[in-house]
Amino acid sequence: MHKPPPYTRAHLLATLDKADIAHQTVDHKAVFTVEEGREIKTTMPGGHSKNLFLKDKAGTFYLVVAHADTRVDLVGLGKSVGAKGRFSFGKAEIMEEILGVSPGSVTPFALINDVEKRISAVFLDKTLMAFDPVWFHPLENTASTAISPASLLLLLASWGYDPQIMDLANPAPESAL
């Protein structure tokens, strides 16, 4: 399968428009971490995220989308979802190959670029999904785009993903649910 070049911010926003998904984008200085973005985000009400591109020992890739202040329990998450061994952060080069974004720009919007469906699962933090709107970088870390949680779920479904919404600070093994 020939993989097209990564989609851009303009293409993503056009995709949202075409799907009739309400959105708002705010331009800002480049931010690479949650801490760098705190001051900027004070003028943007809603839920802000941190996004983790992870892999397990078997080389299976995952995207974790948490509220900016959630302390994600990666060990517990790995156990609860049956990951092989411990999670580790995926290498930047592989992330760019799969999601078409550079470090600091990973968000669920980047799944538009995973045409080969190499991300096996997407986990959304229930704390983040309680906000409306939710904000993510639109494939570049010089802006943030807000959409509703329901629209995020519709968008991800249109790209072939069925994310799991869970408590990422305290993920319980499936046998304990």
C-alpha cells in the first residue's frame, strides 16, 4: 500500500468542516509540554490534553489521550489492556512515520495520518472527556483546536478507531471491572 504524505493542519480543519464538526482554532507560540502551554491555555476554557505515543514489548503501538493533569498509571494501563510487557515511549522517527507529526504535536487528530492502522488501540481519559470542549493541537504545536467530546468520538470512528474511555490515573484490570 502506498502511503500518502502526512495530512496538514489545513486538511484536518477542512475534514472537520466537511464532517460538519464545530471547531475553534487558536494560534499560539509553539509548545512542547503541558507546562509550556499552561499560561496560553488559561484563555481557552475546556479540557486540555497530554498525548502519549506508546509501544509494548511486542511492538504494538498505542495512543493515550489524557487530561493535562492526569498522572497516567502506565503499569496499570498495560496490565488492564493486556499489553505485552511494560509500555515504553515510541521513538520519534516511528511516531513521525505512523502519525505524520513531530514530538510535541501528537494528538488524536494525528490518527488521520495512520492510514495503515498501525495504532492498535486508543485510550481516552474519562476526566478529559468530561470537559466540553476538548482541545488538541491540529497536527502542529503552534495552535490548539477545540471540539466537543462527542465530535471527537465521531471523528475517530470515521477513521476506523473505537477508543476506550477509562480512568487513566487508576485503570482497573478487566477482570476487576
